[in-house]
Amino acid sequence: MTTMTAAVLQRHGDLDAIALQQVPVPQPGPRDVRIRVRACALNWLDVAIRHGPKFGAIPLPLIGGGDICGVIEALGSEVSGWQVGDEVLVYPLLTCGVCEFCRRGEPTICPQHRIIGEHVNGGLAEYVVVPAANLLPKPARLSFVEAAALPVVCMTAWHMLITVGQLRVGEYALILGAGGGVASIGIQIARQAGAHVFATTSSPEKAARATALGAQQVFNYREQDWVQEVLAVTGGRGVDLVQDNVGGATWAQSLRALARGGRLVPCGSHSGTTFALDITQIYHRQLRILGSNGGTYQDLAAALALVEAGHLSPVIDTVLPLSEIHQGHRLLEAGQHFGKVVIEIP
């Protein structure tokens, strides 16, 4: 086979900027593998890329999709430790490996970092080529669709809560937007870390699902002043950590919900990038704002170990064929989903 079907972003814009096309099957370099993609989950990043870049130019045309699960179909000449037929997941971050940040174990702030599905072609296609160094075994207990729902959200939530946020046993953690992929995994990770977990969401149905995942208190941000509710249930103290992947719309509230010495850990800004900040609260209550960008290979591996042990589970809202890629984007933009939207490529 010399060509394959792929969802190609041809320009930045509306849904019709993405089209199914026949493109050449990619060939692996010496240290690469070619994967027969079986499933690829969507992320808000895919929507954001379609709308237009925030952090520099994105090469177009582009095949999106960073949440890749499939079967190794071909090996580069220098690849060892993997075989054709192995079922794998992909760690989606590419880094230089030699800068000061990579050397000290912080590749997520490598100045040359790139993301599969944003800066190089991703998995919304029948085949994808990735470095062998970015592979992890697919958890044997999961289907391809279930496993594809994990990489980006697992590494991101683990990095936010554990690596950066240093969440400790007995602390109070607040997870915003429980219906999102990062939040739905974050609830589970925070519970496994021994924290008291609160969450916000937009409907009774989503609140019930967040509770089933382990949230002990869930606040409907459309019907309640959730900051006041958080303060009430903590005796006026507030929470130790807020996981905020929403952005400008929630930062002011997130800061108010923090206890003295609390940590706000943001990883996204799809609701906006600016807000009015009262600086006095930062130093008066010694609050900390700890940016978190993606996650490391080790973050993902640690989370997958809990998945393999049955302590974390993928949360999936909808499974669609590649031909319905536009509907996948619609679901994410509407914000009515709970968990991941996964594209299956049988």
C-alpha cells in the first residue's frame, strides 16, 4: 500500500478546514517505527490548532492527533527492543534531549520541543511514523480505543498534580471542569494520591459521573457560587491545590478558593488568556502559581502503571470513525462531553 486515508488540516478555520484525503504512507527513518493506527483520541489542542496557532507557526497541511494507539507495522534499521506486531501507545512530545532542561529531566520546557499532531503529523490517519523512543506498551487489559484515551490526559494530569503540584496525602484538591479528559483522569489520580477531591462541572449528570470517579464534593458552576461552597465545606480554609485547565474565566475564582500557601496549577487557557488580578492576595496568603506544560515520558509511564493495576480507568464519551472527524470537533467545541472523544480506525 502506497497511500492511506488521513484527516488533513489544510488551513486554519472552520470545520471544513479538515478534509479526508489520500496521502502517501509515511516511511520510517532508522530510529523510527511505523504504526498501523487503531485509535486516536481528540484533544482540545486539535480544536485550538484548527482555529489557529498561539505559540508560533504550525506547518500546514497537517495530520493532527497526538493520542495514538496501534500496532507496529515496520521498524527502522536501528530500532531494537520492539517487534512488528507489538501493540503500543505513543508519548507525544519530541524534544532535543541535550538542552539544560532536557538534561535535568524537564523536557516539557525544552525550547525546541514539538508535539506529535501539532508540529509533525499525528495519528488521525491509517499510519503514522514516530520515534521508537516515544513508544510505550499498550496496557494489555485495555482495548485500542480505551488505551488511546489515555496518553495526553494521563501525562498532563500526572504532571500537574504529582510532578509540579506535589499533591500530598490528606490535602484538598479541586479539579475544574470535571467533564474534560484531563479533569476526569485528574480526579482519579488525586484520589489515588490520598487527597480529598472536589470538582466543578456544569450539570447534575456530569456531577454524578464525577462522583463515581472519586470526587467527594462536586459543585455545579452554573448554579452555585462554587468558591463559597468550597470555603464552606473546608471550614473557610480553602483547598491546597487547584488543577485549572480552563484559563482566564476561572483563574480569579481559583485563587480565591486556595488556602494560605495553596497552589494554582494551570495547563490551559481555552477560555481566555487574561483576567484582572489582585496581586495582594498572592503575597498576603503566599499563594503559588505553578505552570504545567504537558508531561514527561516518566509521568505517562507512572500513570499507565496505575492503569495496568486497575486503579485508573479511561473515561470515554464517544467513539467515532475517521469519516466523522468533523463531528468529533463539534462535540469538543460544544462542551457537552464527559471524558474523551476517540476516533477508531479499524
